[in-house]
Amino acid sequence: MIYKNREIIVLKSLEQIIGRAVEMWTGIAENAVKDRGFFTAALSGGRTPVRLYQTLGENTSLPWNRTHIFIVDERFVPFDHEDSNYRMINDTLLQHIKIPAEHIHPVTTEDDDPCYSAEKYEQDIISFFKKSGSNVPRFDLILLGLGDDGHTASLFPETPALKETLHLTASVTPPGKFKKERITLTFPAINNAEHIIFLVTGDSKAEVVREVIETDSSLPAAMVRPENGKLIFLLDKSAGSLLSG
Ligand code: 6PG
């Protein structure tokens, strides 16, 4: 179903969602490698994508030697910390695939200042895309999750990073229940992507999914509107259960 330049796909089970996500990943990766010789993907943390990353990690036919993996957002903790998104993505995907080490672009968190980490990450992104011949970083694929408060990446409601229009990254002090400082991609990076896939499952997300997709919401996830890219919501039946369509 196409709604407001978005494609909303509701599937019965997590396994069906993973299957469709792998199909999409494969098509996007193969086209990118054919067109430009490499594929760039920025991955989110959280619980939802774990099964997808594990499934991708078992896939030996994807062009991993032409793939560059970036991180959508990171908690300002060491790589071996239980809250580290890099650690989760490495455990589930990176250590299982034949990807050159220099194709992995984590957010370095050993600096003593999250702002400095955010600046360094932005420089890494800019220099990577410059070296690849494009001045404006445009990820082939950005995989996003959705928090029940409407956040995505580490772009939380009513935080200054939502207003960033120039820089590709920002350091964020998340609200209350989220403990650690974060570094996140901002809308200038996210909304310039060629494909953005929201992967959302579970009853707890049904109301925020409805609000983001079917109302003129100002929640951060509703501000994800790629200028000239494709936006896909990949939902299980529970997360899509309150959609009118
Ligand atoms: C993070 C993620 C975050 C996540 C949502 C949904 O660092 O936690 O990037 O934006 O995608 O919070 O998380 P779940 O998939 O665990 O529901």
C-alpha cells in the first residue's frame, strides 16, 4: 500500500519480515554494486533488527567485499559494553561475514567528549563519500527502528538534534529513561538516503505506528521523509494492527 509517498508492508510474522527485508537488502545491494561498485548501509541498534542481522550474517552470496557498514546511532560506551550498538551489530553480523575491516565505520567512543566523537564520525562519513566521488553523502540503505515515544535513530522528541539542518551527525543527551549519551545521524544524512526501511514489530508499537503513518505527526520518526528516496515501513501484524488501510 502506497501512502504519502511511503510504502507500508504488513506481514504476518517476524520470519516473513526478515525474508522480505533480506530480499530488499539484496536488491538494493546488487543494484548499488552494479551502478557504483559499492553498497553503503547504515544500521540501527535495538532489539528488532537482531534476527535480521543474524540472517544476513549467514548469507554468503551477498557482495560483502563491496559493502560498507555504518552505524545509525551509538551509545557513548566502549565497544565491548552491553549497550553498544556496534557490539550487537558485530556479534550478530560483522564477525560472520567476509567484509574488509576498513569497510566497517563505527562511531568511535573512546574520546572523552561525545561532541568530538560526533564530529569525527561526520568526518569519516564525508571523507568516505568524497573518496567515492560524491560530495553529498547518500546512503544506499538506512535501516531504522521506532521507539514507542516516536524516536528513531537517537532523534528523540523535543531534542535539539531534530533541528540540525547542516551537520550529518549530532551528540544527544537522551531523555529520562535512556541512560547513556548518544551520537546519531541527523535528518540531513537520513533524508538524503536512497532507501529507508523502518523495521517495526510488536503490539507496543501499534499506536505510534498509526500516529506516524496516518496523522500529521511531528514525532521524530514522522520527520523521516527522504527528499528523493524510497521510504518503506516493514511491519508485523501487531505493529500494523491499528492502521486503517
Ligand atoms: C537504538 C536504536 C533505536 C531503536 C529504537 C527501537 O540505539 O536503540 O537505534 O532508535 O531503533 O529504540 O528499538 P527496538 O528495536 O529495541 O524496539
